[in-house]
Amino acid sequence: MAEPTVFSLWPQIMTELLVFLGRPSVQMQLAVVLVAVVLGSVFGRMAQSWWRKRNQTGLEEAGFGRKVIYHLVLQLVAGLLALLLIQLALLILAGQGARVALIDSLLGIFYLYLVLKAVLAVAYALGGVASIQRYQKTLIIPLFVVIIGTQLLGIFFRSGRLSEAVVFSLFDNSVTLSALFWVTAGFYLWIVGIHALGQGIHYLATEYGGADDGSTQATLTLVRYLLIIIGLGYVLFRLNFNTTTIAAISGGLSVGIGFALSTILSNFVSGILLLFERTLQPGDIIEYNGILSTVEMITIRSIRVRTFDNIELIIPNSEFVTAPFTTYTGKTRHIRLKLPIGTSYDDDHRLVMRTLLEVASTYPLIMQDPPPDVRLENFGEYSIDYQLYVWIANPLLGARVKNELHQAILDAFAEHGITIPFPTAIEINQVGKSP
């Protein structure tokens, strides 16, 4: 017997729906719910406006409890008013002996809607409205539509029969409507939801748990990749792909993958290796191709870094596996700076070394453990050459420390009468004897 398709079931389902909606009792119950929703929305907006004016001042500096209450009222007031009106109408209709089975079924959707809005309110209180609104159109609204829509389909349609109806065939496998949903909307919500959940965990772990930003991002990236692979496996399962089918598809695409996607796969594997080895993490300071920059994000394909000139660079992951680079924050952020200095042969070398140490010891951004060090490195052609070695706790401050140290050294040398020589060109002209 041939499997029923969506197109063969659709006329029958629509006929049943029209018959269902044509019943006076159904129309009356739907009208009651619609009126309650409209009135709840109108009066809810008025209540929200009043609540904002009364409580918005000082909300940014308020504690978590006040923020939760503020957002709960904003999110729930319209739904609660509508629910109150529906409950009132339900009591009246039940007292008159009218049918209220449809309203009872729709009440479950209202309760589910209120739970979702309450979760959204807590998210607003935790992460801030601006942060959560980034996911409003991409995740929250689609998720609401899917959950509420699924419940409505269960009430007005025989959703079990419809969901298992065949839409088309792929590799001799029948793709049902529910499988098509999981392949498209379901997988999309899975991907976006993973990203949003990762952002939320990262915020809570770093802001409230004191976790390291780089380590947290690296761990979450690995977990995100794993969950995406699990989601992809579930999609293949919903499409009824067996191992033979997957092997056939893989064999057919192997040549194309080998040539067209080799770079992408190389970058993906390189990204996994970098995360597992923790060679790089977000927040690390690196030097690549002579450019000093900060790692901002490690993605499935590339690493995003930002230079100190605020230029964003996108570098393929494989570059950090196959090519050498310098990291200043591998196990510690402490780095040593070397400042070459030359003074005149006429100056006392002990005074020079003592002056350099005094300058370095009094500068606040220089670490005193390990302490600054001065070495007489070389006897140059025009000067005695010294090296001043200092340690700093943040590589990002290297340029600033050098600049301010140079100025402080010039001031100290001027105070002690120490001179910095410069090459002097002496031109000798030999005058020939007169005949």
C-alpha cells in the first residue's frame, strides 16, 4: 500500500478543518478567546507603559531581584490579563452548560506561552535587553512560533497523520513532513540555540563565576562543534538515511570534497587541534607576520584577531598549525623588554648603571620581581653600550612602557650630566704642496 503524501491528505484535512470551524460552538469559543486576547493586549500595553514610567529609573544599577520583577511584569501582564478574561468567560459558559472543550485545550497554550515569557524575562534580567534582543528575530520569535504552532496544529488538525505524510523521496527514502521540519527549521533552531546558549553560559561563567574568558570560549567552541555534529547526525536519522546510503553519498562526494573542500576541512581540523591543545585562546596576544594583535574569536574556519591599530584580520586556522608564530600569553603574560642605551666614554659607567636602575625601579608599570637589570654590553665606536632589562605584566603595555622609560631616562641623564653621543663625521682634505 502506497504511503499517504501531503498532497493527497491535504484536501481531506482542509475539509475536516472547515467542518470543525463551521460549528457554532467552536466559533463561539474562538470568538471568546480572540476578544480576551485583544482586550488583554490593549490593557496590557497600557499597564506596561505605566510600569515603565514608574520603575525604569535606576534600573541599570539595580540588583538582580528588582530587574527580574521589572521584566516579569512587562512580559506577563498582557498574557495574564488575557488568561484572566478567558477564565472568567469559561466560568460563565460552563455555568450556562455551553461547550468549552476547545477553550480548555487552548488554555494549555496560554500557560505554555506564559512560561516562555517568564524565561525571557529572566534572560533579560541576566543578560540585559540589548544582549537578548540580538536573538529576538533569529531565535526567540521563531521558537515561540514553532512551539505554539505545534500545539495549535495538535488541536485543529490530526497532526500525527499530517506529520507522517510523505513530502518527497530522496535516495529511495521517504521524507515525511516532520522529517522535513527537522532538516530545515529544526536544525536552524538547533544551531542558533547552541550559539545563544553558549553566549549565555559564557556571560554567566565570566561575570558571576569568575572563569577565565579565553578558556571558557575555547571550551564552549569545542562543545558547540560537538553539538552541531550530534544535530547533523539526528538530521540524517530523521531522513531515514542508513549506513549504506551515507556511504554511497560519501563516495560520490569524496572526489569533490578532496579538491573543492580540502582547504575548508584542513582549517576545520586545524581549529579542533588548536582548541584541544589550547595553543591559542581568545584574549591571547600573538605576533603573526610581524604584526602584534589580540585573538578575538576562534571559529570553525578561521581565527579573528585585532591589531593595535584596530584593524581586524581573518587568518585561516591552518596557518597557525603549519607556520610559526609568537604568543605572549601562553603560560604567563609576563614579558621582558630590552632597551639599548649608549653613553659617552667620558661618563662614569657605575653612575650610568645606577641611574638606569633607579629610573626602572621607580616606574610603576615595571615589575620588581624579577627586578630590573642593567648590563654593560659592548664598547662601541662612539659610545659605551648598555642594555636595560625590565619585566612587565601586560604585553599590551610594551610600547607605552618603552616610550615613558625613554623619556624618564633622558630626564635622569640630564640631571646627572650624562651624555648620549652621536656619530661625528670628520672630513680631512689633504692639501698638495706647491711646486
